[in-house]
Amino acid sequence: MLISLCRAVLAVSERGNTAVLQVRNMPRPPISLKARALKYLSSREHSRLELARKLAPYAQEGDDIEALLQWLEQSRFLSQERFSESLVHRRSARYGNQRIFSELHGHGIEGEAIAELKADLAAGEGERAAQVLRRKYDAPPADAETRAKQMRFLQQRGFSHRSIREAFQKAWADDEDAL
């Protein structure tokens, strides 16, 4: 309320007896690096590398991004494990393991965190590939050319050859059972 009153200017209309409230286009004070980081983290999980990259253009002289990131991790606002789980959850319905792990590497996630995720994702990759294939294509491929096109589609999504073979076996198996 106080800020909005500071930005308002009381002006007198042409008649001289009516007060009109006009808002002056005053620039807002810049938010601190810490507030900006918390704003980013409130919308979704970020990796340490991604958050540092986003904060770098706003860092002023004397700001220590590394110390801020350390504080965010100690305060549990920033977590590599939560980010990894969030990314896997968002991507697993549409993409294969290779694409998901490539994206995790791009965000600077390495080591044991990826090893645990690999074991969890490997079990259901064939079923996920079948679901993606079924959503994209209504019927099984009619010829070898169409089959190759569908296989390339799944490969571009990051699915392994084993899971692609499994997807073609499972994707339309329910339709054949119903007939």
C-alpha cells in the first residue's frame, strides 16, 4: 500500500476543484539476488548449474552466487535429488532413458543420483515406449517403411532398441486380443 502511494501523484483537473489520481511510471527497485533465486525456485525445481546460469546476469559487484547457492542447499531450498526426480517425472511419460539422462548430464547431475534413477527407469522403459507409440499412431505399421518411420520416432525420443522392440510387441496387443 505504501509503495503504491509513493508512486501516485495527486493532480488537479482542468476545472481546479476535482482531484485526479495519476500513477507515475517510476522504476521499481531491483530485487536482490536471493529474492530472485527464491522466486525461480518457487515456480519449479532447478539444478544448481541452471540456477547459477539464470542468476549470473543479475549479479552485481560484491554478490557471491556460489555462497548463495550453498546457503540455498543448506536451507534445503535447492536440492539436486528433488530436481532429478522432478525432471524424470516430467519427462518419463514422453521420452526414453537416453534422452532423460542426457538432459540430467546437461544440468550437471552426475554420480550416484543417476545410478539410482537408471535402475528405476530401466524396468518400465518398454511399457512407456509402447504408450508413446500408441498415442502417436492409431494402428500398427502396414509395411516396412511405416515401421521404420515409427522406430525412428521412438529413437529420436531417446528409447533404446530393446525397448522399441518391446513396444512394437505390446502397443497393439490389446486390440488383437479383443478381436
